[in-house]
Amino acid sequence: MSAKKLNDIKFSVLDLAPVVEGDTPADSFKKTVNLAQHAEKLDYNRYWLAEHHNMPFIASSATSVVIGHVAAHTSKIRVGSGGIMLPNHSPLVIAEQFGTLESLFPGRIDLGLGRAPGTDGYTAQALRRGHGSDGSDFPEQLAELRAYFNPALASGRMPVKAVPGEGLNVPIWLLGSSGFSAQLAGHLGLPFAFASHFSPRGTFQALELYRQTFKPSDVLDKPYAMVGLNVIVADTDEEANFLATTLQQQFLNLGQNNDVLLQPPVENLNEHWSEYQIDALEHQLGSSIIGSPKTVQEKLQKFLDESQVDEIMAIAQVYDHKARLHSYELLADIVK
């Protein structure tokens, strides 16, 4: 296998539509559109939004609605979900929503699916009232969803049709932070995306499991793997590390059940958090790539050498919107 270079693979953007201290969700959506247009001009491959609930610092809870808003304000970049948490929804409703999106924006919509709730237990119960899924029936839900798009995949007659949806080609991705979805994606011959931005330790094992279990399908003749990474680039290592304290505070606050908006960066985390708490961040943020263009280029190439992924989806949880835009500009220059 020949070694891959950064310009051999595609780069994309993951946006949580963060709500920063001092802003509202309305402000967040304006920034999301601005970032998506920026990413399109910089030739990023796709722009995904993620479903989360009951988290004050994430505005993308109605993910399908935000996807439509972003697609309407861009013209060529692929727009999709990273992901829709399928056990929170009826498969028919998701088929109709994404059938609608594909009908409005043909050839530009991706449907990334996860099986976690994307929230806490109480909120999951509120979301799933009526059908009581705990995620264990994800393979069955996935099969039902795929059959709404393509009835030939159904095990029996489909008495219900997804309109719009049936007959449309909406690429389905499986997302995961463990080996479960990696193995399922491989078995079904679907593309797979691993959430290394919050679960780095299982990255390489999951990618290997996906490749080992992959069976060619009508969708793919060989594995296609993408990884989500925290990537924050600034003009200097010092500035990038400063900007990254917003991301670090996000995870520290989550660990303390502090429901706060995304916080401004700080000069010294040790003044606000214990050494033990900061060290524990490695478990969730260990794969983060932060630094100047030179530093990030070296770290990204090392990650690519080890992972051999086909695509990297970068997420930059940066408080200052201009610095966030600049981070993606610098990253685009690095990977040209």
C-alpha cells in the first residue's frame, strides 16, 4: 500500500452549531451559515451537523431543519448529519425528512446515523416516548430505514411508502465510537465514520474491524472510512493552544454536569481546574490536533500514516468566530 499524503484524501467540516457565552441559538445559526459558505469557498468536501439534545451550548437539536437551512445558503458542498441518532426517531420520519432534503437539494445530502441518544437519560426518555427504543434494535431500525429508500431491501411487502424518499439515493453512513457500528457498516458494505474527536482510544481498532469485516455492496466495492478529529489551527502554537482551552473547558464542564454555554479561552486552565481533571481530558481529547500550520501538518500526516483513512472531518470548537474561520482557512492551505 502506497503512503497517503494529506492532499490525497478529502477534508470536511463537522459543526455542532455551538452557542458561545453571550450569544443565542439564533446567533449560532447565522455563524453556521457563514462557516458553511466559508467551507464551500475553501473546497471542503462536506459539511455535517450533529444531533444533540438538552445541551445549552449546542443548537443543532433539530438537525434536519438546520441541514436544510445550510443547504439553502450554499450551492455545491455536500450537507448532512453527523449524525442523526436513529433510536430517537421513527425510521419512516427520517426517510421522509431526508427524502425531502434530497428532493430539494439533489445530489448534496448525506445521512449519517448513530445509535447513541446524543443526550442524557431523562432527555432520551422524553425523545423516545411511545416506542421505547434503547438502541439495541439499531440494526432493525437501520434495515427499515434503508427499505423505505429502496423497497427491494425489505424482507417482505412494504405497506407504507416514504414520500418523498422511495427511490432516492441518499448516501447512508454509520457513525460510531466503538466497534459495534464499525462491524455493522463493514457487514453491510456502508461507509463508516469514527468519532475520534471525543472517543480517541478505540479509533484504530474500530477502523481495523471495519476493514476486516467489510463486504462489497451496491454502495461500495471497498471500505471507505472517515474520522472526526478536533483540529484547531492558528498562526502560532501558543495561540492555537490558547484557543483550544474553550474545547477543554467544554469537556471539563460536561464532566461536572455544568450546563453552560461555550466559554471564552483562558490563559491557564490550572487556575480553574485540578491537575487530575485536566489529565483526564486525554481520555476524550487525546487525538486532538492543535497548533501552528507546521505543527498541524506534521500531526495530521502522522495520524494519516497510522490510520490510512479516506477522509478527515475536522471540528473546531473555537469561541471567537473569526478565529474559527481562520482555523479552517489555515487547514485548507495545509492540505492542498
